[in-house]
Amino acid sequence: MNRLGKALIAASVGAVATLGMVVLPQVPASAAPADLIIEYQCNAVGENSIARNGPVMLKTNLTFATDLSVGDPLNLTWKLAYTGDPRRLLSPGYFRRGGQVHATGHVDLRGDWTGVLMPRGVSDPERRLRPDDVLGLPESINDPGLTNRAGTISITPGDIDLDFFPPDGEVVYNDGPDADNPSGMGIVYSNGWGSLDDLPSSEKHVHNDLHETTVEGAFAELTFVGTGVKYIGPTDKDASPVNIYIDDKLVATVNPSRNGNDNPVNHDMAGGKTLWELTPPLPYGKHKIKIEKVGATGFMWLDAFEVSTTTPETPTGFHGAKCSPVGNPSTVQVTVGEGTDPTDPPTDPPTDPDDPPTDPDDPPTDPDDPTDPDDDPPVDDGNSDNGVDDAVVNPQTSGTATSTPTTASPTATKYYRAQVAKTPSGGVDTGVAPAEPERPYALMAGGMALVMGSAGGGLLLRRRRAAHAGGAR
């Protein structure tokens, strides 16, 4: 085969390869999100801390995106869990259902932004609590912040503050120290007390049991956390006076053998009565109530103490624990790019100088298209204040020529019937000169190249067949 044939075949193969190549847009790869595992040690803050029996170890998982655009949220998600260490956060007292552990994290920001983010979270409400019941943790804490400018930020995890928030309401307790109260915060009885169980329900004692003593000076006391407390027991004609102390201070003396009018009662064991109630409420915190028998005659009974909590009186941090990272946590860099302003108008793509001009042989506009510009234009009502500075008129031909937009005078809005760019045979002369036809030289050259390539390919195929048959000619 001569050199010209080989060149044509190579050219045709190259043209086919060029037509089959697809150029994909480049998509920038986003940086992987940060995923930090950090161990924390939580230490007690004050004597009423939920970290009651020494440091509590937590395992945390902090995640956030590291490649953002302006307007994206910088969302820190911090998951909390206990480690294998047996120590746990513990209830500081008696509480009804609804107590919760609150967590507040601290994340330091340096670089183009400087400050502290404080992700927060709350645990699920607790069941009824006794002292030293294990507390649950918030499943996660987070703080989504909106990025409002571009820059680079260095993020370093800091401390996590924990606190317990009790629920409003009352909890009744009427039993002494037992396996459920290892902290010793149950009711403590002095010598000389006896327990009466399985009493008739008609007497209305709490849990149908009761403690009693006949010993002068015998006492019972309860240490509690809250804002209020009640002394509950029976009224009875054989009851002795009782001294009541709050935080070791004598505050009242009551006599359950007399009614509210100070008249003697003439009945036995009318249980479940509120014999004394603390007013006004105490400041929220740890307190102690003590009852003491007065005189050598008669009985002193204790049915229950009712402890109450008023949460508006609860000071923040009263049951706090501070958790600090074990070792130095990693610092992660976050990049915030400019992004795209959605209010910017769209930018027309640059014109490719190699793009061919518009083909005058393009098919005419679909007459069924509802946006056909051949529809009658709106009528000018003469109102110059129409909110449009310049009206653009797009005349369309009835043939195949391409229309050219025309801008009307700014002083008036005018509409024109479409003009024919070239007068057809037998048509009305519009006075418009014929359009100069465009010469399709590029199209002709491309067609010649394809024809020559096909011919060259055929010659090469015939030569190969001849060689295979046993001789070349």
C-alpha cells in the first residue's frame, strides 16, 4: 500500500477515535471528615457530684467535616459512652422519674476564626432514683454553627462538663438502710426502734409498714438532696411529742395525739398523715431531717419521709463533674472555601472559536410549540411605564433562514411582523436583500476526509484478503 493510503487510514482512525472520546468535568475530591476517638477522665466538682466514687472514664467519638463552603454548617457531633472501667456516674439522692444528665463540650477554634464552640446534649429521662443508682449518659452532644466566611480553622477538643438536673416533684421513702442504699443515705434509726410490717391497709400506712419506739431521746434521720421534706406518720391518742430538726437545728415540736385545734384525738392508728411540712422551701442542696422522741411515755412512730425538689431552685453545676482529655487530643484543620453565591446571575459560557456558525438549514420552529415567536405579539397599550427599558424583537422567517434579534428604540416599544430574509419564488417582494449564503467549506472538507479514509480502509482490506489467499497483486 502506498504512503498516501496509509496516511488516509491513520487519519480516518484518528477521526473516529476523536469522535468517541468523552471529556468528563473535573470534580474536586472532598477531604475526609474528622473522626477522633478521645478518652476522658471525669472528676467530681464539689461534694454533691455525680462522680461520687472516684474518677469516671468515658470514651468519646468526635466527628465533623473538614472541607466546607461558606454557608455550610460546621456540625460537631460528639458521642459519649462509658469505658470498661466499672466506675459510673451515680445519683446523688432520691428523685422521682425524669432526672437527666446534661453535657456541655468545649472545642477551641484557632486560625481565621478564634473562639470556643460548646456542643450540648441531654440524656434520656431517668427512672425513679435512689442514692448511687447508675445514671445514663447523653447519647451525643452537638453544635451546628453556620460558616459565614472563608478561611482555615484549627479545631482542638477540650473539656466536657457534666451535671445532673433533678425533676420537679416528690419521692417517698420509708425504709431503713438496705442493699439498695450502699451510700448510707437511707433512713438511719437509733437504738430502741421496732418495725411493724403487714399492717391492715385500712390504717393507710405507706407500704403498710411502720417503725415505732417508746425510748425517750430515740431518733431517726434522713439525709436528702432537694428543697423540701415532710414527716409522715399516724395520729394516735397514745402518741408522744416529737422534736423536728433540719440540718441539726430544732425547727418545730409536734404532738400527733392532738388535732389541728390542739384538742386530744380519740382514735388509734390513723396512718399516712402529714404530721409536719417544711415551709418555706430550703435552698436546693443536701440537707438532713431528724425526728426525736420527747418524754418517757407514749409512742413515736415514723411512716415515711417525703422529699421534694423544685427545679427552679437548682443551681447549675451543683452535681457537676469535669471531664478532661487523657493526654493531648489531636488538632484538626478545617478549610472553608468561598463556594458559590446563589444570588449571583448565571455566567454565559465563553464562546469556543472553533464552534461552527449557526447552520442556516436548521429546521423551522415547531408550530405546535406554545412559545412559538410567530404568535401575535402583545398590543402596545401606550403605557410607557412597563418595567422594561428596551424591547427586543425577534423576527422569524417562514422559511429556513435564521432570524436576527432587533432592538427597538428606547423611546417607544414597537413590534413588527416577521420579515422574510429571502424572497421565495412567486412571493411578495419585501424589499429585503437576499441573505448571503454561508459556504460550508469546513463541512465539505470533513466529508472528503471521511470518504478518503473509507476508500483507504477498503484498499487495505482487499490487500489483506489477497495475501491470505496466497499472493499479493
